[in-house]
Amino acid sequence: MLKPDEMVEVLLLGQKERMKEYVDALHELALLHIREPGTGDGVFQQGVPEPEAGKHSELITKLRIVLERVKIDADKKPAGQVEESAVEKNMDTIESIIHGTGISLIESTDRKEKLNDEIKRVEQHLSAIEEIRKLGLEIGDFGPYEHIGVITGFCDSTLEQKFRDVNWVKITRAPRKARSTAFALFYPNEKEKELRDLIAGLQIREVKIGELVSYISSRRDKGVPVVHTFEELTRMYTMELKNLQKELHEVDMKIAYALKKYKTEILATREYLEIRVAKEELPQKILVGETSFLIDGWLPAREIEKLKKVSASYGVSVIPVEDTNEKPTKLNNPGVTKNFELLTRMYSLPRSEEIDPSLLMFITFPLFFGLIIGDIGYGLMLLGLALYLRNHQLVGIGGKQVGNVLCFAAISTIVFGFVFGEMFGLPFLPHGEHSGYAVSTLLGIEMGYGGLVNKFMDINFLMVATLIAGYVHLLLGFALGIYNEFWHKNYRHIIGKSGWIVILTGFFVGVMRLFAKIPLPVSTYYIIIPLFVIGTCLLIAGEGFIASLEFFSIFSNLLSYIRLFAVGVAKAGVAVAVNALVVPLFFTSYGIPAILAFFIIHFLLLLLGALSAGLHAIRLHYVEFFTKFYEGGGFSYNPFGYRRIYTKRGEKDGS
């Protein structure tokens, strides 16, 4: 769990005449991550795709375009699977539906996009016409004139200021009560360049009346007459909008009919083509000789016997290769801990022989997050939000992993809420200046528990607790770093990291003496100075003199963990201030609006608090923790194969 699956590299050597059937078996096995081959060595040359690869690749591209446009929902558990032979038999029908002369989803979706664009354009024109009508002018008033030019459009009040001292321009604006920014500028033609220079700095959206009229006039083949008034123009645009919307509805119905009737067949065809294209293009990753073929790849060590058993039935030899530095990474985290791979991948995927920190983040990330917020009310709201995000998106954020990570963060927040005795910034029991603002007094119940720690009264305790948490976290990071170096037999680096641990301990003793006032039998300096000297000597011996220049960086790392309580106290302070303003209104005639405002404001505070807590918790891992043992830079294990949902191999294919 703390390390990715052990990967081994193998060479597969077989007879060329059996390559195609072996590729089918390899695909069904879905175990081998195939390495990109070289250019060959004279005996073996890089293979070429099968003849039908191009045709199938083009069709799958069109199918992907269609599925992206119509946003078809894939069934996770379809009623049944279709045999490949049946899909292949029905291919002509599906191909006709996609881009043929029948339903043609490509053509229909193209037309839908164009109609949506046209509807948007007509709506914009119609809106512009309605605003320009408020000027009190008619189409004929806008020219064309022999000596006078007109500029029409929309601009704010700065327009009049710009032309305050210009007497050769006539400005027409809509009445103030019309609340329109439409304008018309009438000017002598010879002054056009000067006028354009004057309005260059203004935020103007210019509208050409002639283009509005010509757009509709160009549709005379649809029976639209030439228009002379804005009223007629509005009527024609409204008619055109209805026609476009009617056509769009017809196209939508056509697409919906095709998807309802052929949805399963379309999805099965996509899956079939994905598999076919992968198999047909695979020869590009195979080295082929006169009589044999060679495939190079990786798979989990525990699966090698399965590969050998299948390969033997096709006469293919499996030849293990000595360890290489470059191997794909297959993370191996059980159950709920797998969700925290998301946070690890955001930083970088671990290399195949590097420690995977996902399991550790499963413990420490929710712990840090909950410690920062520490409020039952916020935890409950966050839990509801997390459950929603498991199956929905909110401003582009969501998904099962995101929701599950937030669920654990919410549970931790609730637990720390009990520790702090706090709900929506309200203490369980009254204390302090606003003694009436407590959960017990507001609900009118007797509570014998007020929390173990108070965020405002036990600041010194919280500071010490977070520093201890930081020391343990950093100590764990260095211990993992030593384990990594031992695994790779880099003994000098083990000495260097041991030096960092000794230096860290020296700083920790110092800050504990300062903040926790821990009595020591001897002077603090008699402890920390030897620790610094010993640690620095070990550091220089292991990593060189340059590393010692970063001596104080570890002190900075340790102090960074103070943010775990500092940000939480700041958040709690804002909540207390909000409650001081809103809670007194509960008992007035504004009671119901005040209660609604209470929950809305606290939900907004939760969003800000969750963002802050998440960023700080992640920062402590990425900047302080990961840098002690983790490099990343791995690439993901991607085996040749496909998890079938809609299709299955026929009996003759060996299913």
C-alpha cells in the first residue's frame, strides 16, 4: 500500500504467423503496458498498422464527435452485451446513422450548431432593434445622406462628456426613463476621421442599421418583404426567430429519435471500434522480422504467471528483462484510500519504486482540514455538499473522488467541532462578552459539555499542539526519505537525512521551551546547540556543505504548521462577528429573514473556509512534507486492453 505494485519488464517472442491471434489474446488479458519500440536493428523492423485501421479510425473519430455533441449518457450496467459479430453485421446501419444519407447525426448536429448560432444572432439583433427604437427615430432617419454620416450603437454616459465642446455633432439619446444606452451621432461626412478619433477611447458597441435591414431582406426567398419601419423590422425578426426555433425543434426531435432507437447499438459500435482500432494500430508498437515478432512491455510482477500461461498456448516465449530505471506506475490503494490518489496525482505520480503517499494523506489531510475549520455546523453542511459533488459538478468541480475526499474532510470537521464545542461559530455553552449567543441558550436546553478546547482561550495550547503535529509530520517525512534511500542503497543520503532529523529536533526543543514552557533539568542551549552541531556535521557528511546553507529552512517548515490553528481562529472570529450581528435579530419581527440570512452567510463562510482549509492542508503536504522524501515524475500504467461494457467476444473467438 505504501508502494505501487512491483512492475517487471518482459520481452514476448513469437511466430509472425500467429501474431494477430496472439494480439487478440493479449488484448483480452489486459495486463501488458507496451513500450514504444525503437526503429529496429536490421533483423526486426517496426510493424505497420493493418489495412482497415485508417477507415475504422476515421469512423470512431466521427462517432466520438457525435457523442460529444449529443452528450449521450453511457449505461454503467446495460441490459446485455452484444456479440462482436452482431455489431460488425450492423455496422453499415450505424455508419449510415452517423454520417450517411438517412438520419445522419453528423449532419443533424452540424445543423443544430448552426441554428443555435443563428438564433443567438437574431436574438441579439432583435434586442438591439428594441433598444434603438427608444431613440424615437425611424429607419429612414438613419440615411443614407449625401453629406451627413450616422453612427449608431450603445455607450454609457461618457459619450456626452466626450462631445461636450463639439458643436458639429448631433447626439440623439433615448429618454433617461427608458434606461437605454442607445445613441445616434449625426455628423458631416468630412469630419468622420476626426469623429472616429474622438470615440476611439470609448466602450462603444456599434450597430449598423443597414446590416440589420439587409439581414432580413436577404431572406426574401422565405417570403420576407423589404421593410421600412422598425415596427416591421421587429415583426420580421420575431417571425424569423420563430422559424429558426421551429427548425431547431425538428432537428432535436430527429436526433432524439435516433438516440432512443439506436443508443445501445451506437455505444456498442463505439466500444467495438475502440477495440478494433487498438488492435489494428498495435503493430506500430511491435518489432517484426521475417518469421517472428517481438513485443516489449511491463506488467505487475504478481501477474507474470498468468501471462506465461496464456502466451504458452500461442507458442510465445516470455523473457524477463533485468530491472530498468523506467517503469510505469500502478498505484495499489485499497477501498476508500484510493480516493486520495487524486491529491497525489495533483502533485505528481510516484515512480514505480517510490513510496506512494496516498495512504498517508488519507489520514493527515482530513486531520489538518478538520482541525482548521473544527465546527459541527460547517461539517454537516460540507458533508451535504460532498455527497452532492459525488454525482454532480459545481463550477467545474465534482466527481466521485472529489466527493469522497470531502466526505472524510467533513467527518473530521464534525469530530473537531465536538472537540472545540462549536456549531456555526456558536459555542455549546455561554461564555465571554456575548454569553447569550450559545447553542444551549438558543435552543433552551441544558448541556453538560462545552468542548475540550476553546479556540480563543486556549491559543497557547493550540499553538503547541500544532507544532507537535508539525514535528511528527516532518519526522515521518524524513523517516520515509531514509527508507527510500535505503531501498536504493544511497547510504550517504541516509546520513544527510538523519542530520536533518537531528536539526529538526533541536528546533523543536527550542520552540517547545518557548511556547509550552516545558521545564528542563539543564539549560535549553545545552541541548539544542549539541543537536545543531551534530545534525550539521551529519548533513555536510551526507549531502555536502551547500546543504548546510538551508539550515534555517527546516525551522520555517516547522513554524508553517502554526497555520493549522491560526487560520482556524481567524475563521472562527469571522463567524463570531456574523453571529453578533445576526443572532439578536432572531427574537425580533425580522426573525425568519434573520434565520435564513444566518444559514446563507454561514454557507458562504463555509465555502471560503473550505477553500482556505483545503489549500493550507495541501500546502503543508506538498511543500513541507513531500519535499522530505518524494520526487514523483512517474508515468501511469496503461495496459493494452479494454474493459467491455456493451460487447462480448463470440464463442468462435474464444469467449
